[in-house]
Amino acid sequence: MKVKIISFLIISYVLPGLSDYMPYQNLSNSIENSHHSNIVILNSDSIYFFWIEGSNKIYSKNIINGSWTPILPVYSSSFSVTIEEMVASNTGNSIYLFWTEKDSISRIFYGKFLENSITYIDTLYQTENVIEKLKTQGGKSLGWIERTSIFNSRVGLNIMTIPNTNLFLIDSCDYYQGYSQTYNDYDSLYIFWLNNGNEINYKILLDSLNWSSNHIISSTFYYFMDIFSCYNIIRQRFELVLPGPLVTGPYSNGLLYVNGNNSGWNSFEEIMSVGASSPFQEYDISEYPQALCQSNGKCLVLFQNSFHGQTSTSQNIYLARKDSLESWFLRKNLFPGYVYLNDSALDFNDSLYITFKEGNDVYVGGNELLVGIEHKQANNKLQTFLLSHNYPNPFNPRTTIKYNLPQSSVVSIQIFNNLGENVKTLCSGLQTRGIHEIIFDGGSLPSGIYFYQIIIGNFKQTKKCLLLK
């Protein structure tokens, strides 16, 4: 097993040259097959990478305070049981892992990552059917697809705050179609799934066990193969990406995008379309696209595109970003080789991490080697005033705000509500040069959107946060 890791800083409006690979670093080697890698960004000083090693082990390698830890074996099942899928997520300051084990039956397990191992292991669900496409949302809920027959499946969901409760939203749907789950800024859970080829369905969890009526978003131009959703807290809308073949074109495939919320959805947009010249050639847009929202509200989309011809094949990861209302910028072939996209994440500085598989190896990619990157970024930040995003966000009732002072300065940090009223002063006075942290305690304030503003002489910067009780 080899793991390559890098960080990609999204800081400009112009994407790098289309022929430039993102650099990478070889961290370790193994003769076993590595797969299903995941990224968990716990805070600005702690980034965790998990993957399945071989058929029955879960490994981890982490960046703590800018330095790499050794590779850690964190879990091993019995040799007669196969770990087939694994996802990891953070809830507050805790990391939870969910994975499937299969022998004569399929089981979903979960456990808490603590002191370099998985503890408090418990079973969420078991069945004689095949379980696929584990997806978690902030560690608060876990979804999966359960194959109930050769051609049919159902979507299962476990809400972690409701012990021993498994919900099934769809009793029968096309096995090859997907689902996605996302929380909005008011902590309401939306689940999206595909049906009838060109139909997007979604429901909203109203309380612990009751759902809204079914909502449908439809398109007549694509036959969708999967769906991925994320919530854009800046623009207060969902971002959906959907791969699938074009109904109207021969041998063609594409990736579609749509955004909106329960008040209304915008028109579908085509991020990319590809077409072959004969039935002996095939383009395939990944069934596992991913979307991320930057702190400025811009949407990033990652997907893999493969070509299968009579004499050659290729598969690589693409990055798309929408910088205006008119067009998408596309960067092709981020990494060399025949690669499979696994996971992606943005840290609190909008640095992008991508994990992927190539051959028997697991990699993590971006555009700068991570060894010593935290130290380098800290030194760069001290050259200018900077207000960072609060963490956690959303929060209840306390959150941390970081800011950098290149010189001793008089600093004022104020909190405003959604009406522009000043509701709290966090600090006001002279502070020394360096990186500072301050706690915003919203215990006495109602739930809602708040703005924190820093004023240092002529420098002023404002960011948004969400208090949820």
C-alpha cells in the first residue's frame, strides 16, 4: 500500500494549466490491496485519513500540529469476515467510523476513534441482503442501499440520535440508482434519491420518525446513474450533481448540476458532456461525483471520467468550479495513472484534499506537499491581518474564532444578529503580534445566523456563523 498526500489551495479565479498534474508524495508501501479511503478534518491542527487495508483491516495516518503520525492499524475483523465498505465523519470533536462486514450475512458496525483505535463498537443493522453505498452526514445519520433482489433495492437510514431505529424510505427502486443525504443550515435532514431514470425525489425529516410528503425534481434530458448533494450555507441552497448518459445523443455521457431549496429549484446545467464516435468506444462519467462548498459560496465538483476504446483505456479525476453565472472552469487529469476517486474535503482555509485509489494503492492529492505545510501557512498568515472561519459551525452554544495579527494592534471583535444589531462584544483593546483565539458563547442568544466582525485600524472583515440550539 502506498499513500500519497497533498493539499490544494483554492485561492485564485484561474485554474492551473490543464496538462499539469497535482504533485504527490509516497508515504508507505504494502503488498495488500488498499481501498475506500476517507478524510476527516477535525480542526485546523488535526487531519485524519482512514482506509481499508486488505480484506479485514482499517488503517489510519494523520497530520497532527503539522506533522505526520506513523501508519496506525486501528481495527481488524476476524479472517473469515470481509470489510467491504467504510466511511468516517466527525461530530464536534469526536470521530466516528461506519463499516460493513460480510460472511453469511451483512452487518453495519460503528465505533468511535479514540487514542489511535476504534472503541465502543456496536452493530447498527444486519441483513441477509447485500449492503452498498454507505454515506454519513456529519456523523449524525448513516444511509445505505440494500439490494433486495437482482433488480431492486431500498434506501436505509439510521438517525444516530434515535437509538435502534432504522428507517426505510424506498421499499423498491432501480438497483443502479443512487441517493444522498444532507442537512441544511437549520439542521433539517434532506434525503435525495433517484427513480424512473430522470427523476430526483427528496423528503425532509420533520421530527424523529415523520417525513414530509415526497417532492420531485425532474429532467427529460438525462438518465441519471447517481446523485451527490451538499448544502451551501452562504447561499442557503443545496448543490446537486448527477452523472448519466444523454438520452438524445448516441454513445454519449455527461454530468449535470442543479441548485435550489424547498422554495424552488433552478434550471439544470451541463458541467461536461462526452461522446464516442462508435459503439465500440465508451465514455463513462463516474457514479461517485462529489460537490464541496467554499467559504465564499462557490461550488467545487470532483468526478472521474473514463474512456474505453478498442485499443486504449484511461480514467482520471476532473475538477470543475463555477466562478460566474455563465460558465464552469474545468481542470482535467489531476493525477497520473488509472485512478478512482474516493473522498474529498475542504479545511477551514479552503484547502482541498482528495483521496483516490490507483492499482492496489491509496493516495491523497492536492497541489502542495503536506510535510511542514502548517508551519509554512502559519508564517504566511502572520504577514497580514486575517480573520478565520469559526469552528465548529454550526455550533451550540460555543464556537472558536481565530485571527492573525502581523503586529501589535488595537483589536475589536463584535457580534451582530441578522437584523444588524450589535448583541455582544468579544474583545476591545491592545493585543500582541501572533495568532489569537477567542470564544463566542451564544448561550444567552436565540438560534439563528450571526455575524462576527473584526476591526483593526482601517482593516475590517466580517464572517457569518450559525447558532443552533
